[in-house]
Amino acid sequence: MSASIDYDLQAERFNARPILLLVGVLFLTFLPRMLLSPLLLRMEQTFALSRAEGGALFLFISFGFSGAMLCSGFVAERLHHRGTIVLSLTLVGLSQLLLAAAINVLMLRLGFVLLGIGAGLYTPSGIATLTGVAHARHWGKALAMHEVGPVLGFFAAPLLVNVAVQVAHWRVLFSLLGLVCLVMAPTYKRVARGGRFPGAAPKPRHLLAIARHPAFWVVALFFILAAGLEVGVYSMLPTFLIVERGMSEPVANTLVAMSRLTALLLVVGSGLLADRLGAKLLIALAAISSGLATLLIGASTGAVLVVAVFLQPMLVAAFFPPGFVMMASVATDETRNLVVAMVIPIAYLFGGGLVPTVIGFLAEHGRFGTGFVIVGALMMASTAMLRTLPVKPAA
């Protein structure tokens, strides 16, 4: 009886310290990928790239990111999740030094592929570590805290670029951030307490068990669209505001940066509500509202455009805590990292890589805003799939 009471009391406690450490790691592996968005016009000029070729740079990050995530189970099985996170930080740091030294398009593309590989190794092990240090009844709060890392990355990237290009050069920014990651890698290894267990390699029996779960495929489709709204739209938004809406580079970057802070208003609240009300309802609300805001970015001007730019990241961010809760519910502890490693590569390849590439292609043909309209409309239409999702099990 006493042991049961002790277990219940332990489950009630929520320790934020290991989660905050993971937030810092996620920020450092996420931020470098977001620097390409505010730097896109400058890189197009430096390396003589067309608008479509510039948009395709996001695809090189996506290839590395998706490939690394698909293979991350093999790495985590040998290095355990903690060691995999250390390797992730190391590769992200080295990739940024390569980008800082790039003298041609080949080096630039290789740097972005390596950046994607390093970042891709983190996510499955990061989620597995987080759900290992937090009790299931606190997953919504823990995952909401974790999502603060990307929000801060979205916010910091345009502002850091503004400072870097005014006082030095974008190459200096990559160099400094690369060194920070290389310092953080041994620091994390020394202080981290979670993730000292192996991940599951993508063995056929594990993959088949996950693939047989109908909710897995529905969750994957939602994450594809959500990644398109979050990463894909963000990737091309500064260029769109400058080229199509006539804003100056500093104003566009500052507007995009400040708009990302609005995500903090809902990302934590969404996680708390996911624990209380269930993930399904929150996914529906996030899909409809974020899709509408994205559509308005491509179709509006003036004050309506500014309001849409500010609201869109907040509404998209509200999707991810309940989305990850639903994702975690379709797997066992042993295979949870595999579910993440299967869903996120597909989502990022299409949402973070193909979406900006297609928007760049449409921009070359005078249809820049159409890409935003299409992605937003698809997200709103996705609510038709919600009836196939299970209700989140009670904690």
C-alpha cells in the first residue's frame, strides 16, 4: 500500500529541469535551419541562385533531416538516446562551420544536408528522453515546454540575421552558433540524466506493428500539413513580404520574428488543455484556424496581412502539443522513438522541403501568394480525417 502511494505521489510531481535542458538542445539544433529563411535573398545573390534554386535549398536540409531520422533508431540503439543527442549537437556545430566557409554552391548544399542530418538525429531521441523523464499524465505539459525551443528559434533567427548583416556577415553568425553547439555537446553529456537507455532500431516487426495502426497514418498526414504551415510558410515568408508586398528587409525580418512570439501564447496552453480535454478537439481547432490564417497571408494586403502574419504562427503552434500526444498514444515505450522517426521525416520532407520549393516555383511564375492559399486550404480540409482518430486515452 505504501509503495503504491509513493508511486502515485511521484507521478503527480512534474520536474521541469530535464525538460528545460532538452529545450536548450532543441533550440540549438533548430535555430540554424531557420537562418536560411531570412538569409535566402542574400544567399541567392551570393551564389547566383534563381528563386526556385533558392527555395530548393530547404529541400537539401529536408533530405538530410529525413534520412537521419529514418536511420536514427540504429544510432540510438548503439549510443542510447543521450549519446545520440550529443552526436546531433556535434554534427549541427560542424555543419555550421562548413556553411560559414562555403565558397560555392556544392559546399553550401553539403553544409545544409549535414545540418539536416544533425538536426534529424535529435528529434526521436529528444521525444523519447522527454517522455521517459515525465509521467504520461504530464506529457502534454512536457511536450508544450519542449515546443518553446522551436518558437524561440523562429523568433531569434530573423533578429540574429538583422544584427549579423549590420555588424559583421552571415558567415560570422554561422561560425559563432557552430562553436556554441560544439561546446554544448560535451556539456550535455556531462549533466544530462535522462535518455540513458537504447532506442529501438527500425526492425520489420516494429515497423509493421506501427503501420497497422490506422491512427498512425492520419497523424502523419496532419503533421505533413502542420509542417507545411509552420516551416514551409516561414521559409518563404520574409522573401514574400519583401518581393510581393514591398517591405524592406529589416522590417520584414522584424515582423516575422515578432510574430513568432505569439506562438508562446498558445503552445503552453494547448499542452495543458490536451491533458484535460483531449487532443482530438484541439487538433480540429488548430487545423481550421491556422489554415485560414495561412490562406489570408497569401490573399491579403495591408492591415489584414499584418494580422494574419501575427496570428498564423500562434495557431499553428497550438497543433503540436496535442499532435505529439496523439502520436505518442499509437506506440509503446519501446517503439515511440520509431513513430517519431517515421512521421517527422515524411512531414518535414514534404512540409519543410517540398512546400517552399513549390512556393518558389510558383513565385517564378507570378503566383507567389497562391502557394500560401493552397497550403492553408489543405489544412482546413484535413479536418475531414478527424473522425478516424481515437479519443486520447485517459492518463
